[in-house]
Amino acid sequence: MNRCRKCNVNILDDSIVCPLCKSVLELSDDMDNDKTGNLGIYQSKSISYPDVIKKRKVIRFVIRLSIFLSILIEALLILINVLGKNDKAWSLVTGAIFVYICFTIIYSFQRNVSHRAKLALQMLAAIPLILIIDYTYGANGWSINYGIPIIVLVLEMVVFILSMVNFRNCQLYLMVSLLGIIVSLVCAVIVRIGTFKFKLLSIIAAAVSIFVFALIVFLGDKKSTSELAKRFRI
Ligand SMILES: [Zn+2]
């Protein structure tokens, strides 16, 4: 076991520098030969830093394994798709699903990414997936008509619940809600310009996201306005 003399911590993994202060570690065993003989007190006072390297190795392995398996299975599916008689490029859809799953696995292990950012990323990643499925199966616009507005509605519902649970810090969810507004408005504009028959859902999604956003601004009061000012550097 290594220890940092400066921070007085035992490092359980095989790091060579201290994860806290970055100074070079020394072997704990050397301390046994401490002439002063007060090692017992010294060690009992020090705290152990958990073995994070092992955990990170497992995470890296899981990520690499899922990417490897995805590529392998997708290659097989493309082959089946090409050789098969089905004229639909359905392997494009499975490919998009694999990319989506791998993407989710990779960023869900990122500790420095907030759950709000993960929520936003999850929605943004679902959009190309839905567009690809729509495009592959006839491109009749259900992604714009229903798919993306439903995703926005789900997102806003989650944002609403989370901001109620974290009531004191509800302003933190403003930017995710704003993203919902932008996506649903883009959808509504496309529906308006295009020849889509069903226009209602994207407008409902936009209205709901504007409502959730306004509610958070209202409940967050000064915290919300300063959060917005900070984000947009007003
Ligand atoms: Zn240290």
C-alpha cells in the first residue's frame, strides 16, 4: 500500500502519485521501519483513499466490451440485410440503436457530467435515432409529427418532477427546459412549413416546455434570473 505523507492518506490502489495533491507516494511498508516507532498512531490517524483505479478499469472494460459487441453484431446484421431479400435498410436502424446505446453507456459513467447534462444529451441523442428510423421506414414524417414532440414532452415531465424534488435549486433545470423549447419550436416550424398533416403535438410540446420553463423562472425567483444572467452573460 502506498501513502501520501503530505495528505496523510493511504492509497489503496497502485497509483504512484497522490490523487489529492499529485505528489509522489511512498511505500507504506517503509514506514514500518520508522525509527520513532509511532507508526501505529500515525497510521490509525490517516484516512484511506479508496481504490478508484480498479473501478475505472472495470468501467473502461464495460465500455470497450459494449462497443466491440455492438460493432460485431452490427457488422453481422448489415451482412444479413445486404444478402437478404428485404429491400428495407433496416440494419441502418439497428446501427443507430447500437450507437445510441454505446453513447448512453459511455456518458452515464462520466462522473464530471451532471445529471441535467445527461438528461439533455439523452434527448439530443434520441433525435437522430428517431429520424433514422423514420427515414428507413417510408419517411412519412412521424418523427417530426409525433416522435420528437413526445421526446420533448417526456423530457419536460422529467424536468418538472426533478425541479419540484430539488425545489431549492430548481433554477438548475432552466437550461434543459430551454432546450426542450428550442427543439419543439424547431419541430413546430418544420411542421408548419412542410406538408405534414398532424400539427398539434409539436405545438403542445412547445407550449408545455414554455410552461415548465416559466414555472421554474417563477418558482426560482432571483436564483432563476441570476442563473439565466450567468448562462447568457447578461
Ligand atoms: Zn497527497
